[in-house]
Amino acid sequence: MEKKSFKKYIILFPVLAAVVIFVVLKGTDIQSVLEAMRQADHKWLLVGILLAASFNVAEGVNLMHVLQSFGYKISFTQGMKYAYIGYFFSSITPSATGGQPLQLYAMNKDDIHVAHGTLAILVEVTSFQLATFVLENIAAAGVLLGKIHLSRMMLILGALGYVMNFIFIAALMVVILSEKLKEKIVGGIQWLLRRLPIKNKENACGKLNGVLHDFEDCKSFLKKDPGLAGRVIVISFIQVICWFSVPWAVYHAMGESGSSYIVIFLHQIILYMTTALLPFPGAEGISEFSFVKLFAKIFETTPVAAVVLVNRGISFYFLLVLSGILGVLLGRGKKHSGKAMEMYSEKC
């Protein structure tokens, strides 16, 4: 990510967030909204915060496990550093495009080979998307069976989000498993490199082939360790379930009753499906809009604006601030060598 782009997003994101909050509060009784937030049960808010915090922990653990499988001496702290960096930059950039490149940059500073870092991120992202897609199918079944009633608009948004997530998962699986596609991608990059005004073009193309070779070797290693893939997927399911349970904690924090955990959980899955449509940083705007449309009838006694601010504050803004602070602190800590041990040559 270029410095100019980084500064632009740092400035743009707070402005966009302020506009969204203004729209949420527009036409509401601000005094009653603030009062509802003030009276929220702190114990349930803490439950929500812990559920949200597990999101980054799960990603950090998954990255740590995959990189350790290649023989790197990766600590839990390092895994968390990569997770926090990824979350922060994904949240402030359109379509979450800034997270993975910055994660790779951080890994490279710890002497982790780009092929290994790329595969670790691909495995983690694919596992997360697979977990969410399985849950999306459960929510879709709930809609088809009449257990969840959606407006026409939410039904269309949810269906489009479902299709987009399916395409995204299919693309990830193809990138990981398809030999021909990777060859075409590398060929396209080489074609571009040869036409760019850079020196040592053949050397750059050679390095690209080397990265592809390392990627293939490490992918073969992962196939030999299905237990690792299983652990990563289980952790991703725990991650998604905890994250999607935040509205349930907020529901109790606001003193509501009458709706079951399953109903709230399924509505949150549908909300996630609708956020796949717009390339706004942190899904700003679409998340708040969908939450109001989906949860207004579930939160019967609390001003919906208060619920939106509390839920979004825990599930997104809290994680954003936490990731920004800890990403910087862990990034400035003592550098740990991620260089693989002798087993590296045996594995990849």
C-alpha cells in the first residue's frame, strides 16, 4: 500500500463513519438514544466485547499454526500481530484490499518467505469464508422454510450477497488447487513485467517462477497434513460463531427478551451476507442499513439507533481501535526471527 493511499484512507474513513452515524441518529430523539445506551447492562456488554475480541485471536492462532507447520518459530504474539495488522487495514480500505498486503509485509520483515506467508493467508481466508458460507446455507434454509421472514429488499440483498460469497470461495479454491490457473496468472504477471520500464526483467520473472515453485511445494506439504486443515477450519467456525453472537449479547445488554439465540444468530448471518455488495471500507453504511431493516422488530423496546451504535461499536469499532493500537505496539516490539529451522528443507 502506498503512503499516499494510506493517508487518504486514514482521513476518509473517519469522515465516512461520521456521516453514517449522523444518518443513523437523524430524526431520532438523541436524548432517549443516549439514555438507552447508558442503561445497558455492563456484564452483557463485556460478554459482547469478549465475543468480538475472539475474532482476532482465532485468526492469529490460525496464522501461527500454518506458519509453524512450515518450520517457522512463530509465537502467539507474532500471530496476533499479523491478525491485528490485517484487520485494521482491511477495515479502512475499500473491499478489505489493504489487509493481506500489509500482513505479507509484516511477515517478510520477520524473515518469512513470501510463498509461505501467501499460502498461510490463503488458507486462513479460505477457512473463514468456508465457515461463513456453511452458516449462510443454514440461514438460507431458515428463509426457505419460513422460519425467517425478510422484506423483498433484504431478500434480494441477501441473495446477491450469497452468490458473491459463493463466487469468492470458488475463486479461492481454484487459486489454491488449480495448476493451470496459477500458470496463467504467473504468465500474465510475467507478460506485464516484460512491458514495464524496469531493469533486470528476466531476473524478476525468474524470481516469480521461484515463488510459484515454493508455493506448490508448500501446498503439497499441507495436503500431507490434513489434521492442520481440520484444526484451522474448526477454529474458523468458532471464530465466526462468536463474532455472529455479538448481537445476542447486545440484545440482553439492552434489556430485551422474547427472541431466541437462534433467531438473532440467523439474522446476523443474513446481515453479513448483505455486506458483500458494496466496496465501502468496513462495510460502512450497508451494515447499519441492513441492521436496522433486519433487527428493528427484534429490539422492540429499545431505540434502534442505540442498538445500532452499541452493536457496531462492539463488533467493529472496538476491534478497529484495538487492532490499530496493538498492531502498532506489537509491530514495534523486538523482532523475532521467523526463519525456518532445518526441518524447512524437508517440508517445503
